[in-house]
Amino acid sequence: MTFPNAKLRELVFQFLFCQDFTELEEKDGIKTIMHVHKVTKKWATLAHTRANKILEKVKEIDEKISLSSKDYTFDRIPRIEKNLLRLGIFELLLDDEIPAKVAISEAIRLSRKFSTPESAKFINAVLDSLYQQSENLELANSN
């Protein structure tokens, strides 16, 4: 059975969001995701592994959020948006397998599903700003 990337992304977000409140043991987190979302251990483990890759880079990612958020200081950004941005920034800047436009559109989709329309605008603004910066940097480096 194939598993949609969009669903996997939602599971990764769920792990990130949960970790913002409490540190779950790996086996407990996987069991919970399996039970709540009715997914196999394989997919829950894959989502957990991906979330851990993001958490390994969380300081670097949070710094990018802080620098790119023009309307809010990092401390004022709600946890849902922080974790959506963490996932989006990881996919946008640190995961070579996901096209930039897909990373941005998926982060916006998740913000509409788990948060508010205003959240989607905020997520889009931050990710678009980072995307533009990375494109400008690549252009400057190629010259």
C-alpha cells in the first residue's frame, strides 16, 4: 500500500507539535500516532524519524524563523505555526528531495487544516521570504 506524502507530512507535524509540549519516548510516540491515525508502525516510525531530523536542526531553523518573521517576535508565534514553519523550512531549505514550491504549498495546506486562514498568510510570507533569500543567494554564488 502506498502512503500519500501529504499524510506523512501531517504525521511529522503531529510529532513536532507533541514534542513542543513534552518529550515522548520514541515507542510511546509511535504507538500514539499508530492508534490515533490508524497507520502502520512502518509509517509512524518513518514520520518519527523525519521529525527527529527536523528537531536536530531546530536551533538553525528557529533562527531563520526569527529573522524572517516581520510581524511577530519568535516568542509570540503560536506553537502550531512554529511547528508548521519548522517543517516547511526543513523541506524548503534542507531537504533536496522536495521542490521548493511543494514545500511552501504543503505548509500552507497544513496551516489551513490545523490553524487559521491568517496563519496560512503568515506561513506563506515567512516561507516565501526565505525562498527568495535562498534564490538570491544561489544566484549570487553562481556569478
